[in-house]
Amino acid sequence: MANSTSADLKLTVQATGENSGTWGQITNTNLLILEQAIGGYSSVALNATTGATLTFSNGALSNGKDAVIKLTGTITGNVNVVIPDSVEKTYIIENATSGSFTVTVKTSSGTGVTWSATDKGKKMVYSDGTNVVDTAFTEVSSDYSPQLSGILDTNGNDIIIDNGGAVEDDSNNEYVKFVKTATAVNEVSITNAAASTGPEISATGDDTNIDLKLTPKGSGNLVFDGIKFPNADGTVDQILVTDGAGNLSFTDNSGGTSWVAVKTSGFTAVAGEGYFCDTTGGAFTATLPSSPTLGDEVTFVDYAGTFDTNNLTVGRNSENIQGTAADLTVSVERAGLTLVYSGATQGWLLKDK
């Protein structure tokens, strides 16, 4: 029986008893051809107008048998790279040609796979003997957006990513859903809301008390649309203020009134505080703050209804009261008054009369 060759890689198939004394070299060549098919690489220069035909020599190394092929050269028209019919093989092919023209890898009789005029990337293709087909595995590069589909299950939580690259819910294509797989199902949803309002973060589920917690790493801040929140809490009764440049911080609340326990004897008031004054045991003086600033307020209230018999004196502390350099005597039962500082000229003025 004479030697024959395999259909795809053109290996030399030896008949029993043939090539005595020379079979070793034929076997070595066959092994090299197999090496080509598994991991071989060749650079194929294309003719500028006609392209190239890959070669499949019987029992010999040839470029059509390589696993990876790089197409090179400057092309001046749309060209073909032809694989002979009947060859069944997988390739990784890179279009490294110059020139804005298409390159089609095809069998002699097939239509093949085409690189567009601007596509200089890589493709994994296979020849089924009659045509060359794209495997749909394309090169991942810096300008390629990978797409995943299906459900990724991590520790019982479903994260759904659609084939358009968006993270979404699998039922209505609107949001990413983190699901707690327990008897009481709780969900945290990022919803693609209307264009006028933008995405919304919400919590749903059987539990009526679900917290949403965003925790920055280390000493980092939470920043929403350019507004930076402090990374630590303030003190009691402080409020958030902005510096006008997107930075929020906690500061003491200069508005409103902080009420103090009942006073029964003389004291010096503090701006922003309110005092219940009990003169049952005798009249006394409440001294206004020293060095006040514009808008400072102090409030006094007749706690026991005794201001008419035991007066409360409001000491001016070197500032005018109602434009006069004199203390204020309060002698009206159940009186309540707030003084606000207006400046050096008028001093402390009654806020309400």
C-alpha cells in the first residue's frame, strides 16, 4: 500500500511495512506539522491587489497549517486570503495590513469572514471544509466594551448584567437587584427612573425597617454630584453648613434657642440660650453677654409668675438696651422677652413687643 495524506493537515499516513529505515524522519515531520497546528505562528505577506492563498503541502511544513497567522503588507484593494476547500481547522488571525480595504478569509468556494476597511484587530475563525466561520470571540482592547449576559450568583445574591453591558433586573430591564435569599426577602434597587429625576436608590422587601448605608473607605468622603460630606459626625445640636465650594462641615447652630435649667439667682447669659427665671426667693440680675455680635439673641421667661413682686433686672454689661445706656427692669407677671443685638448704637433690642 502506498503512503497517503490526511485531509486537513496533510500528514503523511504510512502503510504497514512501508518506509523501512526512513519512517523516523517522516514521523518527525508529522510531529512538527502537529506542533504547527497547535501553536505555530507565521506572518503572511499579502499581494496588494489579490491577497494570498494559504499553502497545504503534503507531508511538509506550510503556512496554512499554523495556529496563528498574521496578515501583513500594504493592500490597495479589497483582498481575499484563501484556504483550500475540504480543510477543517481553527485559526487565530490578525489583520496587520496597511491600507483602508477589506480583508476576507474564506475557502475557495465559501464567502468567509471579512475584516472591515478599518478593522485591524484579531479574530478566531474556523474552516468547516466549505466555508470560514467567525467564532464570535473578538479581541478585547481598550476601545472594546465587553458584554455579559445571564445571572451571576454570588453567595445567594443575584447580579444581572444584560448583553448590552447594562446592569439591570432580569424581569423589566430597569435595575440591579441585590436579593437576600432568606424567608424575609429584602432588596436594594438602583432604579433607572425618568430622565427628569435620574436613577433612584430604594429599599423594598418584607422587612419594614431597611437601612441604606454608604461607607467610604478609610478617611475618604462621600461625594454626591460634587457635594462632599464630612467623614465623621459632629457634636450635639451642630448643623451642616457649606463653604459654597461643595464642601459640607458641621458647625454650632447659631440660630434658635438652647434652653437652660431654671435660674434662681444672678447669672451671666450666653448668646443663643433661653432662661427660665424664678424670682420667688427674691429679685436678681441676669447680665447680658459681653462683646456680643450682630444677631446674638437671649431669651428670659418669668418661670413662677413673680416678676411683678420680685423684679428681674437685665444687666446691660456696657452695651445699650433699646438705645439707652441703662439696665432693663422687668416687672410684668409671666413676662417673656427676647433681646437681639443690633450693634453699638442701639445695642440690645426687644425682638417682640
